[in-house]
Amino acid sequence: MKKTVTLFSLMALASMGFAQAPTTGAPDPMDADSNVISLFSGAYTNVGVNSWRTDWSSGKLTDTTIDGNAMKKYYDMGVVGIETTGANLIDASEMTHINFDLWTSDASVFKIKLVDFGADGIYSPANMGGDDSEHELVLGTNDNKNEWINYQIPLTFFTGLTGKAHMAQYILVAEPFGTATVYIDNIYFSKRPADAMPTAAAADPTADAADVISMFCDKYTDVTVDTWRTPWSTATLEDIQIDGNNVKKYSAVGVIGVEAVGANLIDASEMDYFHISVFSPTFSAFKVKLVDWGADGGYAGGDDTEHELTFDAPAKGEWIDYKIAMSDFTGLTNRSKLAQFIFVAETRGIPTVYIDNVYFSKDATGSVSDAAQKGIRVYPNPATSTLNIDLNSFSAGIAKVEICDIHGRTVRTEDLGADQLTHSLDVSELKSGIYFVNMKSDGNIFTQRIVIE
């Protein structure tokens, strides 16, 4: 199975009414064999399954192979029942998660119901709530079409599933009902330790308070925020403390909506960066969207603008300090009436996310324009293997250069000779992405944003 996930688009076939299909298999599961009960996966030894499409299912099933990877294809799908009954009942009492990979081009809603037949191992509608138990979860796929979605769902989310020692049915539903096509792979139970929470607070920001508009940070005086969880958010919020530091804890995160509206609209027109510190033990991607409500200060006017950035494969189980250039929000053409701050964690509805240090900042003595005015040139930009720093008429010299990634982590440091006017840095080993070059001279710091390709 390949590790790469490829987005696939066949517009011609779609226009003819044919569903699209993946071109690669789902990424390989990473759980150890000893911690898994697998129903269907090429990575593990599978237990016995009575049926992958019960006689009461609606829709059709084809066993298919794509790029050498076996998977289940359900089409014209409504309700699909999968059963492990009789001698094949599964004891998942020590398991903590149900996992599966899903690919679809047309399903907008996907549901999964787990059913336990209880101690007698027999299904009885009259006994539901006795020793039989079940629970259904609704999972959206709207923003994840044409790519593999990896679901790792804690069994505790199935609150109605009071028993897990006689697992018998796994019921899948796709909408639009009766027309959707869904590919399924790697469906298995797993046992994992409880999600880790941070034991230490995020690092304190270093920006001067005079150069900051803070929304949530113990170091600064915060502006007023109307809500840290809008009614349309899909997450629960708890205000907690970690190591004496105030932190926002969001659980079962899908979409987090934060609003500062009316008299609390934020004017960030003079700010250069948006900062947020994030910790999650489980997320696979993190998205940040800023929304400006325009001159009228009201939502849905013709002058509203917004832009969303996606950060794929963020580090898990550690604080990430995102320092995002406001210029990266290219669709955000106005920044003087910022009203909504929307955060998304993938896979939706599952991760726990801790948030701290949410603020805007501007460059102080060492802004990019100051560097240009001093005659400092950093090139080429974008760079691939070599980055040059030309001091030109700047006579004070640069003592040290630090290159930081977008998370604020220093990835390269170099001491420079004060009498050198030109410096060349090897950046060939840096991954592609956005970086900040901090040039230090006599107590001043000059910052240049660069792109490594």
C-alpha cells in the first residue's frame, strides 16, 4: 500500500454520470498487530466476517483492487450492513478505537452504527437497551471528496454502545441515499493509550506589547472576544489551566468558530502576522480561516472577504507556534473589520485541540521595509539550494542569521563575520515551505519572509 494520497478528478466521466474512483490505496495503518482486531486490511490478519453486505442492505458491493490494493466498493448505496455474528462475534472490550479509510466523490454525509448483541450473542429488537446496545455517529465528507479520509474514532464517542464484548453489526449509511459510491479499506479495532494532554504551557511570546493585538494570551492585555465557541461550531469547549497558564481545550473538534463582532471588530490593518499556539495528540491537518466583514461591519455584505490556510501533517503531541504572515491570507483583501476566526481539525469530529497565544503582531525595529531601506537584500526568493544576503550599503554588519519555520522553530543558525558584505547560506536540506530569516545586528532584528521550493 502506498503512503501517498492522490487527489483524482475525472470531469469528463463525472459529466457522463459515472462516479470517480481513487487511483491509489489508502495509507498503511500504523497500529501494531498486537493492538488490533482487523475486519478488513491488507496490513493485518483479518478475523472472520459473515457478510460484507447483509440481505437487508440497500446498495451494491464489489470487491475491487486499485493500484494493487484490495478494497470494498459500495455503490448505489443507502444502508449497508456488515456482520460478525455467531462464532465470529468480536470481543472489543479492550479496544479503544474503530478505524477505517473512506474515499468518495459524491457522498455528502456518512454514518456508522456499531451494534453489540449482548451476553446472549443474539439480536433482539425488544432487547435493545437490555443487553443489546448500539450507537450511530454522523460524519460529514463535504470538504474531503476525492481523497482518502482516515477515521480513527474513539469508542467512547459511541455513548449508547454500553457493551463491546459481543460486537456483531457495523452499519454504514451514505447520503444522497441510494446514489452514493463509497470505497472502504482498513476497517479494524485498535487499542491505544489515552490521548496525551500537554504537561507544559506553550512558550511565552516575545513580541513587545506595543506591537500586539492580543485575543487570548496571558502575557498581554486581551481585546474583547464575543465568543470562543459560536453556536454553529462542532466542538465542545472547556477553559482549563496547564502549568498555571490559561488554555482553551476543544474536544471532538470539527469546526471551531470564534467571533469578535459589533464594537469588538478587530482592526489588524497594521499587523504583519497572525499567531496561534496549538497542541493536539491526534489531528492530521489544521486549518485557519480569517473573515473580515468589510466597511459595513456586517456579515454577508458584498464587501466581506476571507481566506483559509491549511497546514498538513502537523506535529502531534507537542505545542506548535504558528506565525503566519498576514500576506499569506491572499483572499483577505481587507483587515480592518476582522470578525470571525475559524479553526478546523482533521479528521473532523475526532481530535482534541488545545489553543493558546492567539494574537496579531507587527514588526518592530526590524520590519521587512526597514531592512530594504537599510540596503539589505535577501535573494533569490523563492530559493531552492542557496540563499544570499547582500548588505549593500548597510555598514553595521550582520552578526548572526537564524532561519525559522512557520511554527517558529529555528531550523538553521549561522554566525557571520561582521566585515562581510555578502553571505551565502546552503538551504538545500530545508523542506519546501515558508520560512523567516532573522538577521541580528547591534540589538536590532531584521526579518525577511522567504519561500523554499
